[in-house]
Amino acid sequence: MKRLLLIAAACLLAVTGAVQSAAARPDLVGGVSADQTYSFVASLQTTAGRHFCGASLISPQWLLTAAHCVHDQPADTFTARIGSNDRTQGGEVAKPDRVITHPNYNPSGPGGDIALVHLAGPVQAAPVGLGTSAAVGTSVRLLGWGQLCPTPGCGAAPIDLQQLDTTLVDAARCAAIDPATELCTDSPGGTAGACYGDSGGPELVRAGDRWLLLGLTSRSGNNDPACTTAPSIYTSALAYTQWITEQTAPPPPPAPAPSPTPTPAPAPTPSPSPTTTSTPPPPA
């Protein structure tokens, strides 16, 4: 599966700082620079500041991302920059203190590619709500700081957040997909879509005047190392709503300490009965 390469290539590009000429570089492979600020979008970064995956803020202390991004990452080895289109500055930088990977995650198989990251303290940014339906044909928006060209190692990750509008397509168009828990998302014209470094980032749907989270970037819909040659596969946030709710619920309050059993008052000691002396009757 190509999802492991998504993260490896992103780290390599960040380390080497590979540069590609602007004339040959499309955005988010076929997208454009973000035209608005998304308060909930997050860049997961090494402690050296290198972007390696995207994530979404779903409550003041919880991020949702792909399991393959963090399943082998101790919480103290990365940070999250939240609410800034520029992954190098702005927004809020939060420190995670716990990572929860879905128990069904298997690096070699479909499904379960979802994880929660708990932040050490709450942030001020507005979180994103979860979508409630994901039908074929739904218009969606992808966000990410992934590679801007389709072949491994062809360019550096962008500084500015990228967005791409596309649609959900039939699961049959994606290979090795779990249709119960994953979404197949079109790569328009075979020239646009998610690429290396976009893993974990949000797939959004518009609901009135706000965005809702439908999915998380997981992997390509085929085994071609080049991005965009097939629709992409996204983990459905909707399919894992119950798990998310269970994991992020606040712990129950501690049971109240039992009230001490009052010590019974000692029973009063009965007063001794007065001794009555019988006077014998006088002799006859």
C-alpha cells in the first residue's frame, strides 16, 4: 500500500529541501492555494518543525488524523500547528500527550486508518464538526501541505495550505478499499489529487455556511507510485463516529467517597433496682 510512502516521502522532502521550478509545479497536484483560513486544520510536525502529516481539530483537545501517520510516533516526538495556512508560522502550536490508534489498523490492509491525538492543553481554535452522510457524487474539498507534483521526490512540500475540489465516486473505482469504512474520491482528469505528505488531512463537505469533516487522507486507490493516476482512498470519519465519541468522552467523575458509618451511641447503663428489705411479720 502506498500510504506508508506518503509519510516517508514527505519527511525526505522536508529534510533535503528539494526545490522544483514554479513553472513545472502544480498545487496539491492540481489544486490551488487555500482561499480562506480553516481554523481546524493542523500540520503535524517533528520537533524540528518538519511537516509530515495533516490533521483536523475536532474538539479543543483532540485532533483526528490517519493511523499510519502516528502509529509509531510517541506523543512527545511531534507538535501540531493549528489554524494557520502557513505551516511555518501563525496559528497555535500544541503539544500532544497521547496517541490513540484504532485497534483495527493494519499497515498491510484496508480499514482502521484513523487515530486520535490528545493535546496537553485546550486550544482556542474553532473545531470542525463531523459530517452525517457521504453519498456518491457529493462535492468535497481536500486540504493539505503535500507534495505539489505527482512523482516521488519531485519537489518540496509547500509552505502554504493547498485545496482541491472534487467528488466522491463509486468504491469500485478504488482498489483494495473497505467500502464500509472508506471513501473513494475522484482524481479529476487523472491529474489532480492527494499526494505525498497529504496523509491525515481533511476531506470536507459544505453544509450551509460551514465545513464538516467527511474523511481523512489515507492512500492511493492503486499501487502506482505516481499520485493522481487513480482515485484516492479516504478513511470515513462518519464510519468511526461511535469510536471517536467513546474515546474522546471525558472520564466519568470519581465515585463519591462512602459516608462514614456513624458510631452508635453507647446504650445507657440501666440504674440498679433498689433493694427492698422484707420485714417479717410480728409473732402471734
